[in-house]
Amino acid sequence: MATTHVRQSLSFSTRFALLTPAMALLLGLTSCSGGDKASDLTAPRNQLIKEDRSATGGDDQLSGGVNAYLWRGALDTLSFMPISTADAVGGFILTDWYTPPATHGERFKITAYILDKRLRSDALRVSVFRQVYDAGQWTDVPPAANTSSDITSKILARARQLRADNGNNDN
């Protein structure tokens, strides 16, 4: 019985000895950081909370550095597909898998990247992913060669139409 008590005591003191330097380091780091910065660490960093994107819908540029016409044109063009993720600040749209009503056993996913503040064709990159259902599982297959360029053209046409509707205003 005395042996068990000694083992527990040693085990506790060993654990305490290991935790003490770690706690000292942690306390030292927090005391150096200052009171305001420590509370900033827990503050949310979501930029969408701070700014209402719909209020700047007519602007040429969103504050994140992407062209607003391309952004809106991409959202409008891809609206027939379920949107999985859309980030106006980062300038990308990721759709979820979509199966066209006329086809069964085939689905598509699209990723659109807006790369510039200017309304230009090279400011947009579209990737199309296609899968077919075969032998009980989805298999990746390449889409038709012109699919990505066709979608890119439709997004650009919609963006140009939006700019024209705004009086060709780029500012």
C-alpha cells in the first residue's frame, strides 16, 4: 500500500515538474504581448461581417481587389448550379456537383477564379470537372474541350452587359 502511494506521489510530482516550465513559458508569452493584443486573438476575422457586399454592387471593384462586374457575372452565369463556396474578397466561386436534368449518370462541378481588378478576359479562370457514374461509383473524366472556354465567354459577356447597364462606368 505504501508503494502505491509513492508511485502516485512520484507520478504527480513528475507531471507537475513537466507542466511547470510549459506554464511559465505560456505566462511569459502572454505578459509580453500586451493586454489589447491578447484580446484581439479571440476576435473574429471574417471580413464579410464588417462589410455588406450588396451595398457595393454597382462599384467597379470590390474592396478585396476583384472586378465587381466579373464577380456578379460569374455568380449570375453559374446560378443554375448549387453554389458551395463563394468568396468575394478572394475572388473565387466553387459550385457543388450538378447533374443536368436531361442526363443521368453524369455530373459537373465548376470553380471560377477572378484574378484581377480589371474587366479583362485574362482576369478570369474557369475549371470544369466532370464525373460519370460507372459500375456503382463516380469516376473522373475530362469535360469537352470547349466547356471551360464557353462558360468563360458567358461570364465575360454577362460582366460586359452589367458594365454597359451601369453606363460603362469603371469607377
